[in-house]
Amino acid sequence: MILELVLVTIIGLTFGSFLGVVTKRLPRKESFVLGRSHCPKCGYQIAARDNIPLLSFVLLKGRCRNCRKRISLRYPLLEAATAIVFVAAYLVLRNCWPQGLSVACSFGDSLGVWVYPYLGVILLLTIAIFVIDLEKRIIPDELVFWGLAITCLAFIFGRELPFYGNLSAGFASGLFLLAVHLLTGGRGMGLGDVKYALFAGAFLGLSQALVWLFLAFLTGAAVGAILILLGKTRLKSKIAFGPFLALSFVLTAFYGDQILAWFMTI
């Protein structure tokens, strides 16, 4: 068990390092496959020994080897966060029945061992959406439609997954957020959020999509209220909603039944 957790942690850190590149280059329409990583301050091409997730940051004391300028904390934080999410997801999948049948567990029943790479990709896309929308206030179409495409493939090749019902849930979720977008004149919801709902709703299904949307609006309202009270934003200021959708999506995918049960007791 310990060796498995160590392996999952290493995989999470590695993909977290990859996400650091993706989330920087994708909004700029730059290739994240070709080209070596380099220091944004001096352009120094980062050697392999300086590109070990978390470890290189610690050994270099958070500075570029060439120009000694500070390396942004976004990179080690993203690597660590991805590793934590991967480990948490792995633990849920290993203990599905004691914790209740979550959406992630239902995919595990249908896909078998293939659920690990499938959910791994879903989590990477979700983390990328979280980071990019937080920093740039956009949700790239590529991330949404990649997620929707591989989810449709999971429905096609998985056993006893409600393909049409879940697709309907995706369209219903998208239509709901589109209505919010139109009613608020785009101030309360962006079209990127609407597109994201197509994928997330299809993945979750109707009942869990309702939990997801409620949780996203609840956390968004809570954080917005805190920021207003602290004087960090104004009442009419725009706040990126994608991060709340992404965070609530992960929580609902793995703990949706527990969250719903908790809501019912309030």
C-alpha cells in the first residue's frame, strides 16, 4: 500500500510539472509539447536536473540557476496540489464501497482498471481549467471538448453506463448556465463556464450535476462575500467562476453522495 501511494505521488508530481507548462502556454496558443522549458526571466533553458518536480525547487532554493531570480511559487504549488488530488482519488477508488457509490466508483465498476488513466486525464483537465481560469479568466475550448470526448468514449466502451441520460444532464447543465449568462448580460457567467457544464454535467449525471452546481454557487458566493468584506473586490466586480466549478466538480465526483447526505441533514 505504501509503495502504491509513493508511486501515485510521483505520478502526480510529474503530471503537475507538466500542467505547469500547459497552463502557461495554452492560453498563449503556444505548443506545450514542443520546446524545452526555460526561465521566464532570463530565457535560460532548464536542464533535466533542474526540472525534477518539487525537489529541484527546494535544492535551488526557489531561484533560477542562471540568473538567480525567484521562481514563481505557482509551479511547486501546482505540482504538490496535483499529487495530493491524485493520492486522494486513488484512495477513494480503492475504498469505493465503504465510502458509498460515488460517480467515480461507478466508472470504476464499468471501466475496470482503465478507470485509473481515464480519471487521471479528467483530473488533469479539471486542474488545468481551475488554474487557467483563475489566472486568465478563460476556459480553453480544447480542455472542455477533450474531456467531453473521452467521457463519451468511456460511455461507449464501459459497461452499463447511462450514455444518453448523462448527455442530457450535460445539455441541461449547459442550458442552465447559459440562462444565467444571458440574464446577467455575461457578468455572472462566461460562455466558457457554459461549455464546461456540458462536459461536467455529462460526467456526473443529472442528480450529481445538481449537487455540483449547488456546491459551486455556494462556494462562489461564500468566497465572494469574504473578498468583499476584506475589501479585495467590489460587489459589481467580476470573479472567475471556473475555479469554483472545477473544485466542486472534483468534490462531487468523488464525494457526491456524502455531500448530498450532508445537505439533507442541514
